[in-house]
Amino acid sequence: MDNDCLFCRIANRQLKADIVEEADGLLAFKDIHPQAPTHMLIIPIEHIPSVAQLTERHTLLIGNAIHMANRIAKEHQLSQTGYRLVVNCGLQAGQSVDHFHVHLLGGRKMLWPPG
């Protein structure tokens, strides 16, 4: 845990969040600044600064994050219309919290290119 990390503090219940699911070393919660009608963040409980710091030992964790996103998407009736999973890596890519996370966005038409 990194005491200066916003997401670590949420994972350790030091800060409130609207938690949707917790399983397999992961936590999913609603984004406080949603960019779509459904906007969840899926984070590992373990502090991993970004996708660039993932190693082979994180393979199962990342697979579980995708499965969690799929479950949440189904629960929010996004499977038929579609949804987007986003991982930003670094400041120029839009990563604003230095803790690996997956955005799950849905409930509206997504445009391309995204940024």
C-alpha cells in the first residue's frame, strides 16, 4: 500500500467510494467523475503504479480484472449494446492516478479516435 495513493486509500477503506464488487484481489467502484452513464474503475488491491510495472506474476490478476469488467457490464445490461475498457499508461496518455486501473465505460455511443 502507498499511503499517498488515492486508490490504495479507497482499497483500504480509508476513503469512501461507491463499491460495486470486490473479488480476486480486485476492487470495482463507480468513478466520481463519470464520462459515460456507466463508468466504473477496476483496481488491484496491491499498489501497482501503472500498466508499465506489470510483470508476468500479474497475469492472473489482469485476466481477473477483465472477467470482473465483463460481469459488471452484464449486470448493467451493457453486453448487447457494447462497452469500452480503457487502460491509460502515464501522464501523456491520461493516467491521473498512479495506481493501475481499468475503466469500464458504457451506456452511450463511444467515438473513435477517443482522444
